[in-house]
Amino acid sequence: MNRTHKGLANNMSEANLSIKRYPGFFAVTLFCLFLLYAPLLVVMVYSFNDSVSITRWGGISLRWYYDVFNGAETAKFKTAAWNSISIAVLAAISSTTIATLAALGMIRSARWRGKSVSFALINLPLMVPEIVTAVATLIFFSAIGFRTGYASILIAHIVFCIPFAYLPIAARMQGIESIYEQVAMDLYATRAKAFTKILIPLLMPGIISGFLLAFIISLDDFIITNFVKGAGIETLPTAIFGAVKQGIKPNIMAISTLMLLVSVLLVCISYIVGRSGSITPKKE
Amino acid sequence: MNITDQSIDRNANSPEQNTLLTTDVPVDTAIDIQNLSKHYTDVVALDNISLSIKDKEFFTLLGPSGCGKTTLLRIIAGFESVSAGKVFLHGKSIADLPANKRPINTVFQQYSLFPHMSVADNIKFGMQMKGSSASHINQRCEQMLALVQLSDYATRKPSQLSGGQAQRVALARALAPEPEVLLLDEPLSALDLKLRQAMRLELKQIQQETGITFIFVTHDQEEALTMSDRIAVMSAGKIQQIGSAHTIYEKPQNRFVADFIGETNMLESTVTQVIDSKGSSNALVCELTGLGQITASSSADIAPGTTGSVCIRPEHISILETAHNESQLKGTLEQLVYMGTDTQATIRLTNGASLLVRSPNSAAQKITAQPGDTVGIGTDENAARFLID
């Protein structure tokens, strides 16, 4: 608390204007949190249900988790999960690489014609409705006669993951003064060495953060995947959707809970890594 | 003896030391710059500069911000291209060599130690990039750490160092690959005053121990005067004067130099007579407008009738009791300010101009006149300098 008179006055007016003092603030907050998380909570709780019904509670058990790994649909989900994970890893690696190079061009370069337009173009996919991208991608693939399947999913994923990977990498690169690369080159490093020995290590938290974000986005994408996958191949989200169409079985809730766990874990890692590693040296 | 005089005497020794250093070694030119210009789209950063820097010299580029000194340094380092002119390093043209191929290293203003590397790895970086052998690198790293007195800090990260320590690591890192020339871009400006003063002496000592040519950029005249063998005073993309600290201070070539280095009095005057003309040192009689005559020196050939200013340093002026003086210069003592080692007096001259005087507070030279008194003004021999406007 600031104890000076002026500070006190400022604090008081700030406190008065604070949204916390609006009537019903606490109730609205609770209501919003409830809307956001209640469905997830229900799915998580019912994934431990010992009943065949998805609405009637029959006691706690892990039978549906067992069913996921040893049930009738295990083979189908296993293939779908493998597809999802391998696509997510490849898409994340490719899009992170492309995003790093894009950030290099956008941030470590003098002004060039079309720089601000390029900036908008890199980030625009974030704002285009996904269904539009999905339809456009499908039309594009069929127009050039590209056979839909694993490769078409992978290409589409690489493309839409780029802006997600770009954001944390660009933010990080902006915070790294170009003087470090200059120092490296003053000390006999080639441009390539300055990049690999200095910029990449300093950029690493941003790269990891971008990679994990791209991985998650790819892992749980449904709309675009569903459009471009073609027949005979499923990723985890499309497989779940297919299973749900024939009626929701509690094993879906177990799979969903597992996916949620992976997502939350990766987002947390991304957040922690993104914040760690202060790069500004202490000054006296 | 006056404090300022002592500091001048010490500086006056520097060129002699330099001569001693270079008598047994043939005098060699480390950096030679010929007709160098640098233009940005609509700004001229450097305007036809020529200068040569001797081997093993502590050379300072001194000037206000925006005078082009940092641009010149960056051109020598290889970070900026030249618009016109040539740069030679030990006789070889380096204008087309990229920064990483020049045996020149830089100590940057903000140190810019690699934050993800330990102190030792920072120091080793340049040698590794150069491809030195591992045993040489380790040995040299230890040697450098000892030189900057940080042997116990090898494994620390830059974030665990104080400003002064980071500064020393930056110096060690730049010296480790044994550059032919070391560039220092205002390396002391981020330190506090006490540390800065200590580092000046340390830098000078390290330069003499290593025998590497130092090119030091600063806007701080005190830094320049205390460390340099020679100083180039720069302004508006041009070199105003090159010389030892003593020459720059005592024999400024133009108004800018006289004004920028130290305090000075400028009095309007006209040359009435040339007493002695010997090329670089001419003795003149000058008529101070509305005051009287004074003898002054000048480094340029000047014809009678030329108008300009006579510059006199405040410490070369003495206040004389009116009772027994025949001096032609007179004025009224306006203000006395006690400043510890000396007293600063402001005198209103009979022509209305104001004159600053600095007098040491020793028993012999203490000012006895009081504000309001009419006083006579004496100047030291050869203290007055005529400068063309």
C-alpha cells in the first residue's frame, strides 16, 4: 500500500473504479466459470462411472479407462491416436521451423516493401473462420488432384499451425536485442554460427512454447481434418466424432478426459517455458 | 601549483611515454583512414575524414552525441559500409571485409555478454569461432580472467555479475582472441562515478600491458584527457583537431574545440600585428574590442586585420589588486564561488563581457578582493590563443 497522501488518493479512486466493486461482480464471475468448466467437469466425473449409462451414476471405477485400452474399439482408437500424434509432431516441427524463419525475416531485417502486409498475412489465418479454411483447402486439394489422406491432413495442419507457432517465437525474438548477434560476428562468428550459437539458444523458450502450441492445435483439430482427410483414415477427434454419432458410450468420456489431460499439461509447459529464462542482464 | 596545471603536466607526459614505447620498434600505423565519408539517405554522418592511428596507441574519438564518432567506430569494426574513402589495417584495405573477418574486436556500450553462457564461455567464444586449439583457449581464458581480476568468477552467469564485473568480462572477451585493434564504444558510461574513475586507470594499464591499439569512443572529455595518447575531437561529421590531451586543451585550433574541452573565456578581438610567424606557432598582438591589447598565439597563418576570438582558460587568469597594477585589462568583481580546491570568480569587464576566473585556494594565490571591487586582470604567458570565427 502506498502511504503518501497523493498515492493514497490515487489508490482510493482506483479502488472505487475497480470492476471488483460493481454489484454482482462475484456472482457473475462464478456463473461464467461455471458455464466454462461445468461441462468438462461432468465429462471428467462421468469417465469414472461404473455404469453403462452415461447419465446414471453407478459408483466409481476405472472400467472405461480399461475399456479404452482393452475394449472392442481399442484397435480403431489406437490407429486414430497414432495418426493424431504423428501428424501433430510432424506438423509442429514443420510449422515451428517455418515460423522461426518467418520471425527472422520479420524482426531481424531492415524495412522491406510489404513487411506490414506480410505481418498481417501471417496472422490472418487466426481470424479466418475455420470452416472457410476447411472448405477452401478441400477445394484446393481436389482442384490440383491431390489424393486426400494422411499427407493432405499433414499439409493442412502444417499450414494452420504456422500462425500459432509464430506468435510466441516472434514475441521472444522481439525481446532479444540484435546486439548479441553483432557481438558474435565481431568475435569471428559467421552469420550462421551467430544464429545457431547465440540466437537459437536465446530463442529456445519461444520455440518450445510455439512448438507445444502448434502440437496442441494440431492434435485436437476437427473441422479442417474432417474435410480433408478423405475416407479410410481417422484422427482421434474424427474417430471420437464417428463413435459419438452411434450413441455416446462412457469410454468416449475416458478418452476425452485423457486428451484434456494431455492438452492441459502441454499448455502449462508452454506457459512455464515461455516465461522462464530472463535474457536481460542485471545492470547496476 | 594549481590542481589543473598538475593534471596538464601529467598529460603532457603521455606523448613522451609513447615515444619511448615506439623508439625501439619502427613506428607503424595500425589504422589508416583516407577521405572517408558516410551518408545516410539525407544525413551526412562522416564528411571526408582522414586520420591515422599508430600501433600500440590509446586513441580517443571525442565529441558530442551525433558527431559521427560511433559511426566511425562501427565502420572500423565492419558493421557499417562506407559511402566513400578507404580504411586500412596495417596497410591492408579492410573496407570490403565483413566484421567477422577483421582482426578487430569491440567492447560494446552495454557489454552485451551472452546471457546463456558462463563468464568463461563468453571469453572463449571468439577464440572458438577463430578455431584456436582447445588447450590454447583454456590457457588464454585463464590468463584473461587473471588480467581483469575475475579468476574466481569463471563459472558465473552474466546475470550474477555487477556492472563493473560485467564490464571487465566484456573487455576480457574482446581481448582474448588477440585482436590487432580493440574498439571501445563508451564502455564506462553505464558505471557509477567512482567505478568509472577506477576503470579509467585500469583500462590504461591493461592497454599498456597488452600493447594492443585501443580506439576509445567517448563524449566525456575527462575520460579522454586522462587516458589517451592522442585525441581526435569530432563535431558534425568532421575532425576538428587531433593531438595529445595537452595540445587539445592548451592549443585548441578552433572555437568548437576550445568550447567543448573544459571551460573557457572567449573575447572578441581583431589582430593588429603579427610579431612572429613560424608556421605552426605564430605570435600575434590582438586588440580586444573595447578593452585593450593582448599578445596571443595561433597555429594558423593570420594576417593583421583578421577578426576572431581570443580564448583564455579560467585557470590562466589571475586577479590583481588595482592598487599596484599597470595592466590594461580591468573589470569589476561580481561574484565569488568557493568550490573546495579552488574559487571561481566572475568579473564584468569594462566592455560588458563577463570573464570566468578559477583560482586555487592556496595561501599564495587566494583572492583577497571582494565583490564590487574594481580589479586588474593578469594572464599567464602564452595563455591567450587567437581563434578565427
